[in-house]
Amino acid sequence: MVLHERWFAAARIGFAYIGTVVGAGFASGQEIMQFFTVYGLGGVWAILAVTLLFSWLGTRMMVMGARLRAHSYEEFNLYLFGNRWGRWMNVFVGLVLFGVTTAMMSGTGALFREQMGLSFHFGVLVTSLIAFLVIMRGMEGILSVNALVVPLMFIFTVLVGVQGFQGGGVEGFLSMAPHTDKGHWVMSAVTYVAFNLAMSQAVLVPMGGEIQDEKTLRIGGWLGGAGLGIMLLASNFALALKSPQIFQLEIPIALVIATLGEGMKYFFLAVMWGEIFTTLIGNVYGLAANLEQWIPLRINTLMAAIFILGYLCSLIGFPVFVGAVYPFFGYCGLIVLMLLMVKRYPSY
């Protein structure tokens, strides 16, 4: 592969990795606040640890997918956990992916209703239709959308960080005080990576299986990990300078955006929708690719069924289920993390 072609392909992989990890919780600042900002300067060390783990383990996951020639996350879990426990893990991953899918669909509806004054149903249906058209193109569609959306997310996050730095400077950075005496930043960093990597297998594993070129996957994995680290650092810094007020808000980043002008508010809404959208297409693609091996229907039919069922569940408060399952899935993610660290790569 020609050098510039490899770096272009690697950048698309990195963007897809970032787009899969970041979602509504990331965009709103709620996730960053709970996992990092509360630990003050310790949160910065946590983000550095997270960046290293995302880069190393995300790359390992993709390379394993390439060597297994994986079509979905099923082959990956069977290799990692063995046949008996791997099957149970696949069922559980499928349930959580569907739960997160309904939560994302519900989130788009709420965004359209609360921020734009439009119908909840209109928001969910339009987003689902666009997502369906994108995923019909397979992995190429997911890579293309992330290559478009993720740079905008990145620019937005860096702007937020720069604004914070202008307001607080180096003194503000060094004086970040912890706001909790519960837990430790090390455990927070590990659980954050564990949960997100367990979720990201729906995209990272089949992406490795499709692209195959290990050198490109490795560059892409490290680019994605570094990009996530920069975005986390920028957002965390801006939020820390607005503490303790941010701890009372559902959308903490809104306090930062309020100082950036009206135009930035609409940019934020576009970015938030984009972050929900990239997570949605990744989840539905991963779920449909797995179900295709078990249900004798075309993948487009399966995707349509997932969207219809997800829409119905988003109306009856299905995200409550996710709230109950997320913590348990986090613990399963810790096992995935440990096995990823110690398991040898499959042979060619």
C-alpha cells in the first residue's frame, strides 16, 4: 500500500474509532464530569491512562478481528471467552447494543423536541431513516460518515478547551481540585475504558476483519486513541474551570458554551446529534451483522426490524433497562479488558 493511501485509510479508521466511543454522554459533558472532572488533577492522570489503554487495546481488538477474519463481534467473543462463555457474552452484548440503540434514538427525539421545538417522533424517524441509508453501504458507509462528522466534533471540543484555557490558564490547570472522596481515578479510568471497549467491539472487530492490513489498523488505532485523549483533556479542562457549578447540571458543557455566543450553541447541537448518530449506526451495524449469522434474513431487513423495534421501545422508556444493565456490562467489560491484555493474537 502506498504511504499516503495507508495514512488516509488509517485516519478513517481513527475517526470511526472515535465516533464509536463518543456518544451523547460525551457531548453533554456528563460522562467526562463523572469519570474525570470530579477527581481534579487526578482526572488528568486518568485521561492520560485512558488514552494509552484506548490506543493499545483498541488496536489489539482490531488486529484480532483481522486475524480471525471476523464478520461480527461473535467470532471475537468466542475466541476471547471460549465457546461456552463466548455464546453467553454474545447474547449479552446484543442486548446491551439494542438497549443503547433505543437510548440513542430516544436521545435524538429529545434533542429535536427540547432544543429545536420539533416533534419527538420526527426527530427519531428522520435520524433512523438517514442511519438506515448510511448502514446500507456497510462498513464503507460508517467510515465515510465518521470521516465527515468526527473532525467537526474534534474542532468543537478543541475550541471549548482553548476557551477554557484563555479563561484559566496554566494556574487554572494546576489548581484543579477534587470534588469527591469516593473511589479513585485509577479505577475510574479502567472502568471507563472497559465499558467503552466492550461496546466498541461491534464496530472495531468487523472493521479489522474487513480491512485486514495490520499496519494500517495499528496506525488507525493509535490515531483514534490519541484523538480521544485530546478531546477528553480539552473538555475536562473547560469543565473543571466551571466547577463546582457544573455538578448541578444535566448538560454541564452548556455552562461553557454559554460564554461562546449564540452561533456556538447551534454548532454544539449539530455536534451532539452527530455524536449520537455515529454511535447509533455503529450499534445497529454490529447488531445486524451478528444476527445475520443466526436469522435467515437479509441484513437490510434485519436493520429495518432493529430500527422499528428500537423506535417502539424508545416510546415506552426502554432506556431505563439500559440504566440497570450498564453497571453489569461494565464488569463484563473489565473481563474483556483483562483477556485483551493477556490473550495471544490468533495465528494467521
